[in-house]
Amino acid sequence: MSKNILLPVPQYSSWLAELKLRIQAAQQRATLSVNRELILLYWQIGQDILQRQQTQGWGAKVIEQLAKDLTAAFPKMKGFSRRNLLYMRSFAEEWPDFEIVQQAVAHLPWGQNLLLLTKLKTAEERQWYAAKAIAHGWSRNVLWHHISTQLQQRSGKAVTNFEQRLPAADSELAQQTIKDPYLFDFLGVSNEAHEREIESAMTCHVSKMLMEMGEGFAFVGRQVPVEVDGQDFFIDLLFYNYRLHRFLVVELKAGDFKPEQVGQLNFYITLVDEKIKSEEDKPTLGLLLCQQQHRVVAQYALRGMTGPIGIAEYKLQLPDEVAKYLPSIAQIEAELLAQD
């Protein structure tokens, strides 16, 4: 008669947790594999339609008949509507290189591929957003948010002295990490809001704020105290970026940029380097956010600064024609929580 073997609880629990992770990973791989095959199938169907239209002069009626026949043959499969077949044709036309399809967009769900196809105009834009979506696991709503708010056009556009103050290997990545402008419309405050009011609203929407800050950022704190020679100094907002391995000091200023503000930020960078960062961390970055940047003035102001500093604008409200197409704050934050 066999006896039950009772494993020590800690050993069993850790083994069970490991098995769960392996099962989840296998499920994920299976889902990705199915998605990849579906995207490749859609591309091949689109490519066939393209070739036959070019060589045999297929018109709209043939596509309509094809949709009916495929739907009848595969009633349990969705996706063979006339409209979707036309999307497949456009998909193959806009991504003519099958190797790129295999290596890149086949890893994205069809809904995200449709966003790239219908909301972007150039191959360069599609490739940029596709690479970001794959690298960072963006959902459809997050991808649409970044497209709608023109993330590509804003990335790396801030006035900085990174090229002069950072090693060449680090300066480009740091530059691309900083945007201009930052869009804080989700805070729900007016353009006349005071600095503390904006900071307070940011801490109430941490998930959304981190998404706008960019990949790799963790929120360390607001009004972070640092003591020097018996005096307390307070950093507006402090972040850490695990990709850069650096702290980021953010100073938020309501109104126009003033040259003296970078001197204060430079001082805070030194404080974090001396008082907070560890030996493993790279030198701290500074970011000054203001409502009106004045690029030429900002460029002159940075010339005498020793710390790596960026200066960018922030917007508290989006134009109505952009805002009405964006997913809601609740939708974005729910998706971010679901990914955690």
C-alpha cells in the first residue's frame, strides 16, 4: 500500500510557484505562436489578393465573393469579412518585405497592426511604433495613446547638454528618454494651476504619470528632503530609471522658463549624487519642466552647467480634436494594473 509523501511546506510552495510560472510562460508562448501564424496568414492572403488584382484585374465583387466563401468554409473563424480582407491587402502592400513581417509585426496582435496601418502615414513611423510596442508590451489602448499624442515626434526633442556632459555611449539613450513636450492632461488641472497642485495631482495618477515619463521609470518621491549643513532642501519630484541606471531630478515650474532655474536644478543634481545615489548608479540627470521653454534662452542657460540637464515644456490640456480620440484614464490605468 503506497504512502503519501508530505513535502515540507516551504519546499512544496516554492516548487508550485515555479510550476505556475512555467505553465503561464508556456501558455504565453502558445498564444504568441497562434497570433504569429494568424498574422502571417493574413499577410499571405493580402499578398495573394494584391497579385491577383495586378495580374487578373480583380475588382471589388471578387473580394466580396471571397469573403462569403471563406466565411462559409470556416464559420468558426472570425476575420474573413470583406472589410478585413481589404485590410489584409493593405497590410501586405504597406509591409512588402516578408522577412520584416516575420521578425517584427507578426509578434503584434491584428488589432495593433490595424492601428499601425490606419493611423500612421509612413513606413518609418510604423516600424518605430511597432518596435516600441513589441519591446515594451504595449496594449492596443496604450499604443493608440502614444500614437495619438505623437510620442515619436516628442522623443528626444528637449533642449539638453547631455552630449557635452555625458559619455557618448550614454548621451544618445538619455536624450531619447527625455521628451518635449510632456503631456499631463490626465491630471485634470487648469493651465493656471500652481506647482504644488500639479505635483499633488501627479502622485494621484502615478501609473499614468509613469507612462508619460517613459519606459524604465520608477517614482521615488515628491518633495524629497535632503539635509545639507543643517538646512533642508526639497526636490520636487525624484525618479529612478532602471534602463539608464540613474536618478532623475524633476523640477516643475509654472510659467515661463527662467535661466536661474537651471542653477537650482544643478544644485539638486549634486545633492542626489552626493547624498542619495549609490556607487553602482550612474551620475544623476536633471529635467526642468516649464510651460514655456524659450529654446534659445534655454540653450544659453545650459552652457555653464556642470550637471546633465534637460529643459522641456509640459501641457496640462490637449486640443479637443486629439483628446476625444484617446482612451480614458480609467482604461489606461486598468490595463497597466492588469500587466503588473
